[in-house]
Amino acid sequence: MQPLSRVTPATVDVLQSLLSAAAPTWGLLVIRESGRPAGSVCPILERLECSGWVPSAWDDDRNDRDRASACTNSRATGRALPDRH
């Protein structure tokens, strides 16, 4: 897990949404739960995934054409990983 280059209030809201989720969740639910716009949440989710903070997986019932973006199609699922230090 890489350290985050920046932690904004929006990043904190997204992390809180992910950590409070009872099950794996997806972009639209994080947007709804955090109260942040998609234009903030989607880049944050991408940074968290690239940094190893949020693993993701695709629903098996989606084809490759539908997998363009976790937020536009809202079916990439993930959850925040707890710090293991």
C-alpha cells in the first residue's frame, strides 16, 4: 500500500464511506453515501485503487464494453483495506 500523495476532505469522506460499508460497494453508492459529486469521487477511487488502498473486481455479468469506468458504469466493486501495520 503506497502512501497517498494528498488527502483532501473529499478523500476522507470517500474513505469513510468505504470503511463503513457492510459489503463491497461501488462508485454510485460511494457518491450517494459521501455526498460528494462524481467528478470528485471517481478520481479519488481511481487514486485509491492505483495506490493499493482499494481492491476492485468486476461483476461477472458485465461484458468488456461495459467495463470502461468504475463510476460511469458503477459496477466495479471494492472496499478500503485496513492498515496492516
